[in-house]
Amino acid sequence: MEQLLLEKLERDLALFSGEVSLLRSLSIARSLVSNPHSSDATRRAVLDSLIRFLDAHRDGDPTILRHALILLSFPVSFHHPSLHPLLRFFLASGEHIAADALVVLVSIAKNGGGGGVAVVGTVLDEKLVLSLASTRFVSVRERLLSLLALGVDGTRVYSLFRPGVVIQLLLGLAEDLYPSIRRAAIDGLTVLCNDGVLSDDVTTLECCYNRGAALLEDEDELVRVASIQLVCECGRIFAAKKVEADVNERIDMIFVQLCSVARDMSMKVRVEAFVALGKIKLVSESVLLQSLSKKVSGIKGGKKVLPGSSSIEYKFSLSRAAGAFIHGIEDEFYQVRAAACNSLGMLAVFSVQYADDALNLLMYMLNDDVVIVRLQTLQTLFHMATCRRLVFQEKHMHMFLGLLADNSILIRGIARKVLRLVKLPTLEVFQSTVHTLVKNLEAYPEEEEDIFLAVFFVGKNHGKFAAKLVEGFAEKIVPSSGGELSLDSPQLALLLMLTVSLCFLHKKLVSEIPPAIFSCAITLFGRISWSLRGVIDQDALLAYLFHLSNVPSSLTKLKFKEDELLSHAVEGATPDKWKHGEPPSSSEWPICCVLQEIKCDEDVLGVSAKSTFIEPLQQKMFSSSEELKHSIKLILERAVETWPLIQLQFTTEVKRTLSACREELEIVSSNGYGSDNASVAFASYYVLAIWLLAETWGQLPLRTFGVGMISLDLTLDKLDLCLRRMRYEFPGLCKEEEGHILELMALSCVVRLYGICSHHMLKKLQGIISCLELLYEGGSSNLSEFANQLKKSCTEGRVSNVSQSFPFPVHRLLGLFNLDMFPFAGQFEHVKAELEAIGINCGYEWLLVKLDNLGRKNFLPELFTVPSYSWLKFGAMQLHLRTY
């Protein structure tokens, strides 16, 4: 077949008789080239025929020839020796076909690696590049700029030419009439700055900066975005190289310019402006503080922003920075608020006063309605804490501690991470913090490990406060004579964790604690040690607790001597004087050798910490697949809890909750867990199904009055497609999961019968009931009340043959349905599976319905056990399965 098509292609190209015949020939050529089963020899023969045709008709109509030229972008073509002069001819033709020739060159550069860039060098020279840059065709100029900025394997195409020529070309096109050309030229200058081409040429760098600054007020928003990036990169080079004496004043000027652009009407421009502000360094403290205050500060010493500027000009420019970040955190778009919040944390490193003022603004952002903004705010606080720029005052703590009761598990977790690093100002604040953590443990007992760890570091960082608190609650911890001590109390458990944290402080604090308290701590040692795994050596801690509780050594197999504590400790965690053989004195810290100071380096919204332990501390929010599945279960529970609101048709409130669930799933998926991404994808489909269910319930009254039928049917079609994807694209569903999905599919069919009598829909319901019975091994005991009544109604409908005398009990069935908690197991074998029919004219929708009626249990489980690729013949069809 390949040979016959190839011969027909060569014959038609040789007998070229017009545009229609050429299009027929090119369709054959495209089929042969794009077919994955075509041999390399066939593809090369097709390209040879196309090149011969173009070479023979190079003086023909460019409108016709460009259809054939675009096919030469296939990767094999750049090896053809006759292609290079042909491309050069079309590039020099001055016609629109030059744009298609540039597309071919881009493909050659991308697919050929370093050799592809060399091929571009044989086709283009400086004279031809300048000629293309001055052409009247916009697409030619735009694609030329994209080609020059293209980089492959560390090699840029612009490196083929002299830097001065490329820079002058980009500077000239940055003033082009068309916005797309200006944007591409500015992007090219930014690439040159990133590659260090302009680092040593102060004059050229100045020209690039001036061109970018001039375009900050361009009428096109994407041009302004590109200009912000260019100005930011120029500022980075100014700061790094210190190319002039007044570099600090120039950096201040750049910062003020970006602050001015941060009030732009375009959301994209504002976001990019705040991102750029966070990258600026060497900014004067007075200018930084001005960006946090709307009141313009006075001028000290008549300082000028640039040489030759008057103090009045400086005062005017400084006023443009006034309150920039206040506008950012109050912006209507959450993307702008998140970018402003991130930049606040980046700039807080350079000034203590700026960090204190920024903290007042960040506290208001902790109440933001969008989860992403609250997460970014906590990330900023964490970054400030690691840089020792976070100093909480008493007025801040009430708002911060409120995050421990946030609905989002991510918010609660990161808030506790920040709490591990901060210094609390007073004993009252410390007591309030511990009390809040107690309430936190009562409300979320499943997060005990993280809460214990937070209490441990809070106690370790505030030893005197912790000692006073433990001493004050000694009567609650130590059982009275004849009484019993309940260790189930969250308050008692956290106080015992505080007691354990005192073991890592001065011995005088430990000696004042009754030994009975350490005995109680031993009874909770399993929970305590599990929370502190990776932080301390568990054997050393247990031995020391036995020592402090005065338990006789005959009662335990552990033998402990204080001067041998080093042998129990984690290697590398001892003070310097102990490493040289000098034993610790009685006044030294007793067990500090088992704890390493945490050094964290967090990246934006990632919250990934790095530790220096032998057993590294797990700082990520989800360290295992089980934790990820647990978090997804919590999100699905929130989605299911909207069912009462759906029944009451509070659609707006339901969608707000489901939007929050989708945002949390996006944040979970951004962490990346390999095959566990299937769980996130499945949960996203389920939340979408609940969303569509809410829309369905909101449209039911309209159907009663005979309106809105088309809209409701479209919503139900989307719901059916979503449910079928959940059932068929995620192999590995357990019995309960599949049964839950089948009941939702049955509910969708019942809604379609709302006011309408359909024999087809009754047959579909009967098929779903049969699948449910087959799923539960033919019995009805495991079916819900809704499914049992639906089965009975379908049986009556079949007997009456859906006559007018049989009113289908839609209202009663909808009242019986209850959306139970989804039994999420997350044991998927693959992320996704696709099944398509080959050899018969049938669509994918038909195939899914056919499989639904046949039942998955007949053959699909065996089909899904294959690793990644399989063929199966089923009747007259040949089924092709791919799993991912």
C-alpha cells in the first residue's frame, strides 16, 4: 500500500495541473509522512519528491507552493542536501512564502540539536537576516525573531551572527508598528540579558534598559509584560556588575518604575510587575518603606535618583512608589495578591524595619477568601522566619493562631511549620499557643503527628515558658493518691510532649520537674517517638526518660549512664568540646547531642524543607502515598457534605465549596507523586460530578414548567460522560467505588425521566441495576434503598411496557437517594486507559455504551492486567487498549 501511494504521489507531482491536484497530492504526502508505521525510506522518498517539485516550480505561484513547503518541517528533511539552497531561495524571494521557510528552519533547529543550528547557519547570513527584518510581511518578521531567540542544547541561533548586528536588529524592531513584533523583539533582548551578552557593554545595556523603560507604557499589555521582564533583567545586571558609580540610585529608579507599573489596568501586567519587584536587590531602605506607605516621606540630603535630576524630580518619582504593595494586597485578582505577597517576603530579607511593616500587611492576607493566597502568605512568613526576619507581636498571634482551625489541611500544616520557627513574645502568648494546639488536636486527631512535632519545637524554643507551664499543670499530670491518670486527654498528651522538649534544654529546668511526669511520658513514648522520628535518636531518648523517672535499672533492659549518653546520640550532633573526648559536666545540657538544628530552604508554594540529620526530617506535606490518599479523602468528604445544600438548591454556596475543593486538589497535584496522580485525577472527576449534580438540581424546577429542557439535558450529558470516565478510565476500582458510581449513573437516568416517559431510559436503568446485582454477586442485600426501589419500579415499568397508566415514581426515587461518603481506596493500576475500536465505523461514545450494556466483568478486568499495550478481538471489532 505504501508503494502504491508513493507511486501515485510522484506521478501526480510530475503531472502538476493546478492547485486542486496539488492539494490531493499533498494529502497523500501528509498521510505517508505522519503515519507512524511508515518506513524511514518511504518518508525520505516523499520528501525527495516534494523537494524536486519545489525546485522545479520555484518560480511558480508562492500561494500554491507554500502548501508543499510546510511539509518539509518533518525531522528527516534537514539531512537533505538540496533543501538548504531551496530554503535560501524562498527566504530571499521577498514573498510571504518566506514565513513558511522560517517555520521549516525552526523545525530543523529544534529537531536537529546542535547540528540543526549549524544547518540554520548555512542558510542564513547577516545580510539575509537584515533583509528579512525589513520585509513588509508581519509573519516573516515575527518568525525571524522567534528563530533568533531559539535555543537548542545550550546553543542560541543568534550566536551565529555578530552580537552587535543582532542587538541593533532587536532594538530597531522593538519600535515596530505591530505589537507582536515589539513583544518578540523585547523578549529577544531579555534572552540576551539572561545569557550575559550585555554584561560587559555598559552603553548597549543602557540602550536596552531605556527601550524597555519606554515601552512600560505601551498600549499592548503583552508588550508591557515583556518590557517589565527586560527592565528587571537590566536591573539585575546593574546590581551584579556595579557598572556605574550611581548604581544604587539607578536601582531605586527601576524599583520606583516597577511600582508605578504595578497599578496598571491589566491584571497580567500587575502580576508581572510584582514578580519583578521581588527580584530587585540593593534597593534603598527609604524606597522600600515608601512602597508600604501611602504617605510620601521627606527627602533626606537632597538625594537624586539619577545624575542631573533635581530633588523635585526625585520627590515626584518617589511618590509613584507610595503604597504600591498596599494596592497589591488589596487587588481584586488573587493572582496579583499572591504575587505581591511573595515579593514582600523576598524584599523583607534586606531590611528589619521593612520586615516589621510588611508583617502588618501580611496579617490581613491570612483572612483572604482564596486558599492559594493564604498558602502564599504562610509561605512568605515561613521564608521570613528562616531568614530571621519574622518577629511576631502579641497583636499578630490571635489572627495567626486562627489558621490552625482553617478548613484546609494544607493551611493548618504550613501554619504549624511556621510556628516551629517563631519566637513568642510573652508567657501569655505561649500559653495561648499551647491552648490553641490542644484545641487543634481535639478537632483533628488524625493530625496528631504534626501537632506533636509543632509542640515539641515550640517548647524547645521557649524553655522557660514551657517549664512554667508544665510546673503550673503538675497537679493535672501527676495522679493524686489513690486516683487514676487518664492519658487520653489531648491537653495532657501535649503537656507531656512539652516535658519531653525540656530534655533538650538546660539540666536545671529538667531537675525541677517531678520524676512521675517522665514516667507518664514513657507510657506515651510510642506516639511521641513516632512524631519525632528523624529528629532524635529514639533509643537515647527512651533511656534518658527512664533515667529521669528514677525507674530502677532492674526493671528495664536499658542500662543508662549520663557520661555514656554520646553513644546513644545521633552522630554529628554533639558539641565540639565533647567530640574531643571531654565528657559533659553536670551543668551542661543533658541530651542536646541527640538534636540537630533544622536548616530549611523553602521554595515558593512548594514548602519543601531540607534537613541536616542522618535521618532527614520529612518536611513535605505529603511524605507518602497513604498521606496523599488521606488528604484526598478529606477533600472528597467536603464535596459529599454539600448534598443537603444541593437538595435545597443552594447552588451558589455549593459551587463555592466545590471550587475550594478543586483548588486544594490542584495544590496536591502540583507536588507530584508519580502513579498517585491517578488518585488526584479521579478525585477531580468526582468533584466535577458533584458540581454537575448541583447544576442539575438547580434546573429541575425549570423542567417542571417545560422550559430549560435543552440546558438540563446538556448538563446531564456532561454528568454521564464524567461518570463513564470515572468508571472506565481508572482500572482498579474496588467493588464499593464502582457501586457508588453506578448509583450516580442511575440517578442521572432517573432525572432524565423527570416529566418524561422513555422506554429507552428504562432499559438503560435495568442494565445499571443488572450491573449492580452482578457486582454484588447477584444479591440485593448490599443494594441501597434507592437501588432496591429503582429495581422494583423498573420491573413494574417493564410489565406495563411504559404505558400512560404507569407513572414512573421520579419524585419518590429522588427523595430516597442519599449521597453517601465515597468509599475512596485509590488502588488504581494505571493513571488512564483508552479503548478504541479499529476496523469498524463506530464512535467512542457508542463503544462506551456497548461496553456498559455488556458489563465490564466479562473481559475488561483481564484486559487491564496488561502492562501498557494490548490488542483484543471482540466479535467483528478489533479493540486497541492503551494504559498510562
